[in-house]
Amino acid sequence: MEKAQLSRKERDLTPEAFTKFLAILDPDPDVAGGKYEDLRRQLIKFFEWRGALFQDELADETLNRLARKIDEGEEIEKNVIALSLGIARFVFLETLKRPDNRRTEMKELSAVAAPPERREEDDDLWTVCLRECLLGVSDENRALIIEYYQDEGRARIDDRKILAARLGLSLNALFSRAKRTRDKLEECVTRCVKRKSKGRHESP
Amino acid sequence: MDRIHTQHDLIEHYLLGELSEAERTALEDEYFSDVEKYDRLCKAEDDLLDRYARGSLTGADRERFERGYLTNSRRRRHAMFAKALTKVVDEATRPAAPQTEGGARIERVGPGLSWRTWLAPPLRVPRFALSLTLITGALLIGLGGAWLAIQTSRLRARLAESRRESETQRRLAETQARRIADLEAQYKRLADEG
């Protein structure tokens, strides 16, 4: 993937500034690390839902700017999330103005317009990879993901209530658990598809 | 844009990029600062993806989704993954007995079912074929046994009948032999007298 053209100054962050940022998130470094990852995930989603490209890099850029602001002594009036969102919106607006971003969009669009005969083959590859990745998940989480995402509409809602009651979890806790497993599986499947596609194209 | 009736509609419009900048910013401020609300956004996105993957969106909604949602590679990756997930989930939950209630669906994929069975469909076919062969074999043995029993019974009946006929023939032969002997004795006596 092409890197977003961010200046070196924008990307660099001193360890002191980063430590100060973590301390704002939580006094316990382990808890702070977890909160940092959660915040990063949320920012990636923000950029994704805004339709931006290179969401990971834009999220990192947002976090770096936030850390620098904290290091420079900026007071956090509401909460870290609110401040991050404000910065993220600026970062997003900047990407819209960048000419290289438009060029990449064209490249992205050409990927959407793949010939239809490739699509079915790709579908199979994703399914094959998902089966492989499911074997690497614990039995408990495998059962959870299948039960959680079965059916649709009313039946799905009822099933989830039954499943939550059986596991002694609230519906929100059940969703978080299923979602974590789903996200991990998607990452595993994406890596697997990339690996297999590369092998397929390299073979004669 | 359609009128927004519920929070769910609002979220869907957000995910499809159909809100104004002001509406979008308001929704983000509200939903990103509350963990439960943020989870609701993620859940709505997964549900939308799964409905698309299962082909249950209407033609118009499908078009909206493809135009408004599939706008970058990460989102297309979500869609491809959702297709694979719904396919594998549907396969895993299909083979069991017909559904009677919500709980029945849960039971289908419960601990009793071997996940490796459905994760490797090529292995399922020989197992099914083996079961079919065993059932057919058992049926053939059962039918063969019944046929043999019937045949044995018939043969026994025929044997008994033959024995009875043989006994009758033997008795008839004895009677006739006695009559012949009587007639010979009678003939000899008449010849001696004459």
C-alpha cells in the first residue's frame, strides 16, 4: 500500500510525549496501553466511516498530534475522545485537499471494477481461508462466532438473547466478545487471502 | 434522502455516507464518547454487512450499500469477509433437524457437533457415503434373512408334504401288494380245485 504523504515532523513523537499521553489515559501503564489501543481502533473506524483511505496512518497521525498537544501542556476540557475526534476531523479534511489522495482514489476504484469472473474465485478463497483461520480459534470462540452470527432479523435477536443467558453475559458483553473474535478472524483471513493470492499469481 | 424515523435509520444513513456534515459530526460526538453507543454503531455495521452478504437487502438498498459503503478497500474487505462468514455459518447450522424454536438452532451447533466435520466438507461426503453403505448393507442383510426364513419355511412345508405323499404311496403299494398276494392265492386255490 502507498504511504500517505505525511511530513516527518508530523509523524515523529518523542518517548516523553508518548509516556505523558499514556499517563493521561490511565495511571496504570498496562491499562493505559489497552485504552490507547481502543482509542486507536476507534479512530481507524472514524476514518473508515468517513470514507478515508489509509485509516491506520491517519489514526496514528491523530494520536501523535494529540500526544504533542498534551506534551505542550494543552488542557483536556471534556475527554480524550472528544479531543481526538476534533483532531481527527482536521486530519481528514487535510487528506481531502491532498492531490496524491485523489490519484490513489482512482487506483482504489480500478480495484472495485475487477472482472466478474474473478469474483467467484475470490469468494471461494475467502471461504477457504476462513475455514483455515477458524481451526486456529479456540473451540469456545468458534462456537460463539457461529452461534452469534447465525440467522437474521427477529430469529437472530432471539438467538442472541438465549446465547447471552446461557453464557451468563449481558447482550453488550456478548457482542464485544463476538466482535473481538470476528475482527481477529477477519485479520487472519485477510492475511491468508493475500498469501494465497500471491502464491496463485506467482505460480505458472 | 429518506426521512429518518429511528436511531437505527440514522446509524444506517451514517454508515452509508448519507448524512450532512452537521448530522455526521453530531452523531460521531454522541456515539464515540459512549462505549455502548459506539458498540451499537459497530453492531449495525456488521448487521448491514451480513444482510448484504446474505443477499437480503432490497435492490435499492443494495445499490445504496454498494455506492455509499463500498468506498474503500477496508470496507470491501469487510464485505468479502462477511460473505465468507455467512456462508460458513449457514453451512454449519444447516445439517441438523428442522427448527422448532429459537433454542433448537443453538442446539444444532452445540458441543455435541464436531466442528471439524463441517469445517472440512470434503470429508463429509465419504462419511455420508459410508453411512449410506452401512444402512443399505443392514437393509440387505435384513431382507436376505427374511427371504431365507421364508424359503426355509416353504422347503420344510414341501418336504413334509413329500413325506406325507411318500407315506401314502407306500401304504397304497402295500395295500396293492396285499391284494395281489390275495388274488394270487385265490387263483392258485381255484387252479388246484379245477
